Amino acid sequence: MKFIYLIALFLPVTFAAEYLVGVGKDETTGKKGKGFDPSVIHPVPGDVISFEFRSGAHSVVQSTFENPCIGNGGFNSGVKTVSDDLDVDAAGLPTVKLLINDTQPIWFFDEAGGLCYKGAVLAVNPTSTQTAAAFVENASKASAAPPASSGPPGAVSGSATSSLPSASSSPAANSATILHISSFGVAIGLLLGFA
């Protein structure tokens, strides 16, 4: 048993980053508002995006670069409603997490807020040809009316690389996995992995 722990000490350790993205938080003011804070992130495989929902009714819905304000049938967090009485960064806000599996671009908008056309969008791993600025510009050309629901809450597209469902940059590609785990579960998993 001690031999296993000794071997574990010499194994390479990789650390994943966690990107906290405020949904319904204005990234220019840091206050409650439209959009995502931050609105552009560059995670790598193994990193986690934690969507934290602020006051009002908000959702995170996967779209495409060309049609930022229309769900593509991929990831949909469902509507999360938070009391307007809470501070913008209050503890215990509703959170949904995604595990990133590759560096392909993924595009999201806040469908429940109905403000996609005003820039309530998130660019994950934009490229030099599909930039975050062009994504916001595409959104500004969209209709002000919110689109019909793009799928049931929690619906995802693509095939999973684990037992969890996945969101993807396209229906055939795998980019993220939904995580609903607790720190207790991680600790148990780590203990079992080394036992």
C-alpha cells in the first residue's frame, strides 16, 4: 500500500483551471446586467467553466458563430431565476459546470434574458477567423425578439467521452462535458484512485 502512494508522488500532476463566468453580470461595470462576465475565455482540455447565475432569469444556450441568438440543439442550462435582492456576487448562487474536452470554439448566449442582440453572448476559444468581436457583431444583427426555446433544459448534442452528457462545438464534435459533482465526490474519487 505504501508503495502505491510512493509511486503516486512521482506521477506527473496536471492542474485544470476553473473559469468562473457570471451569467447576468455586465463585464464592463461588474454589476448586475446583461451578458456574461467575462464574455471571452480560452480554456484548454481538462479545464472547467462554472456558469454562475446572477439576479433575474438567465440561461446559457449553445449556438453557432453564424447564428448567435438561435440555439443549435446543444447545451442548454435551462432557466435559472435568482432574486433581485441578492448582491451580484452573493454566495451560493446557482451554478452549472462544463468540463472542456478540446479547444474547438463553442458559442453561447443568454436566451432567457432576451438580450442576445445587445451582446449577451459568450465566446469560448474563438479563433483568428471567428473572433469574439465578429460573434458580438453577428448577434447585434439578430432580431430583438427572443427565439423559441432551443431544447429542453440540460439537452446536449454530440457523443460523450465519459458517462456524462456533453456539449459540443458541432453536433459531431465533442468539446465539453456537464459536471454535477461536489467537492466531497472529488475527494472520494481521489482517495479511491490512489487506494
